[in-house]
Amino acid sequence: MAGWDWSKGFRDCNPSISLRAPVATSAARARPFNESQEPCSCHKSGYMVGDLFVKWMKHFISSTSCNLESKVILILDGNSSHKKLEALELAKVNGVLLLSATALHPSDAAT
């Protein structure tokens, strides 16, 4: 890391540089650096199963503020949990367009 001598030498070689005084950061700008308070869920298998995807979809919808006038597209892998009827209806009513692409996880395909 550059020390005080380096900093002084750099400023002497570049007298046109202006130095800024430190400014306090507002709480709103510091918020992304705080630990996340987002809900967390997982299944012991490590896969997104059944009702866990529905729970995640509800969180996604509330986080993106999507609606029928302001739609979002969500690209998913071909996992069977992404085909749960409750999640599909929830997505349709809230303006989430689901695109399922099996090519996203080629390692899940049988060889």
C-alpha cells in the first residue's frame, strides 16, 4: 500500500491534482454494505423443491415490484420444481414471464 512519502511525491509531481476532503456517507448509501436481511431457505437435498420455489417466487415478485404493466423475464433451468402450478399462476398474475432453458445446466443432463 502506498505510504505518506509516496503520496507526497505523487502530489509534488502532479500539482494540478485536487484533493477532496472525506465526506460522511449517508445511511442510504451505506445500506448495500450491511449484512443482508433477506429470507433464506434451503432443502437438505440442495435442490429447489416444491413449495420452496413458490416461497422464492413470492419474494422475487415483492423484490422486483413487477406487475402486468411492468413485466420481467425470469430465465430458469429445466428443474421440475419450476413447473409447479401454484408458482406458474403466481408468475402469470404478477407479470413474470418464465423462460425455461435446459441448456443452463448441462451437468444435470444424463450422459
